[in-house]
Amino acid sequence: MRRLDGIYITISDFAANPEVRRKGGIGIMLGILLGSLALFISNAQVNATIAPIAAREGVAASVISYHISDSPTFLIKTDGLVQETNQKQETSTFTAEKGKITTTLLNNTKDTITSLVYINSEPAGNDTFRLTLPATQQFTPGKLTLSVQLSFGSKTQTVTQDFTWGVLALNFDQSTYKVNEKATIGMAVLDDNGRTLCDARLSLNAVQSSQAPSYSTSQK
């Protein structure tokens, strides 16, 4: 027996009655269409994004080269794949009300670096999260990649952000100077693997407070 439009019919009735076959065919086609639509929705592309946040005042948010004392911070929007309505912080892996965030830090040769990543849900939106690598960690300077995997059920998406950390070093001969006192400053630049670049061309701007540079020099 099978049910069609509220009426129980036998298989033989279904085969013999053209009207029943027509209605049955429409029902089968609708079922196929609805199943295909559900499959399309479940496999819809998730457009998650990740972007850097300014490390300190006066540094543009688009700058992804961090000083050795900075805590690289990024904002990730999961496009609804991972959602959390409560404000909370977890470390390296974040289990949300919907979905999960897993972070991995890689060096320039794509080897995994043991790292601590603070993941905070943002009050501005339940699918927005702030990721911070605290400066207390001592990474090898160079180019790093933060890989973030978002997952919910069978859906996953991985977004990555490249940045450099500690590739510019400044060394002063003393911590404070008097007016008109000479300052000796050493500068060094490292490549993506943390090796010193001996032929790098450098420039230095001395800035007083928030004013325009009052003194500048460059390597000859």
C-alpha cells in the first residue's frame, strides 16, 4: 500500500489508473526538486573573511608587519558558519553554540609552530571573532601564517592570513637622551625566514609626539 493525497491505494490501482499515475509522478518530481534544493543550500559557499587590526595607535589596520613587542590581532567574520551569542574567550580552539574554530600557526616553510591564540567572541555580531597572538610568546622572527579552520557539521572552510613578526630590529645605545645629545641607533632587517639582510636599504624618521617627522635619515 502507498498513500497519495490522503487516499490509500494498492500498487495495482496505481498501475491501472492514469490519473493516479499522473499525481504520483508530480509528487515524485516535487520530492526530487525539494531534495536537490536542500542539498544545494547545505553545500552553499561560505564566504568567511579575516583581516588585521591595527597593532597600536598610528599604525594603519592594513599593515601586517608587526614589531616584536606587538600582539598580532585579527578579526574574522564566519558568514554564519560559526556563531556565539555570549561573550567569552577560549584558547586556540573555540567551541561555539554553533560550530567550532580551530587555529594553527605556521612558519615560512609551513611547519606548525606551537602557539597560543586567544579567540574572543565579539559583541558586535554573533559570527564575528577576534584572534590575538599575545606578545609574550617568543616566535622566531620572519613570515608567519595564521590558518583558521571553521566547521559546523559537514561544512568546513579554512581562511589564512600571512604576516611578518619581528623582521625589523632597532637597538639604541641608551634608553633616554638629553636635549642635543647624540643617539646611536642600530637597525637590522630580517627576511621571511628570520635571517639578516645585509644589503637592506633603511630609512629612519624621528617623530615628536603626534606631529610630522622632525628629522629623517636614510642608509647610503
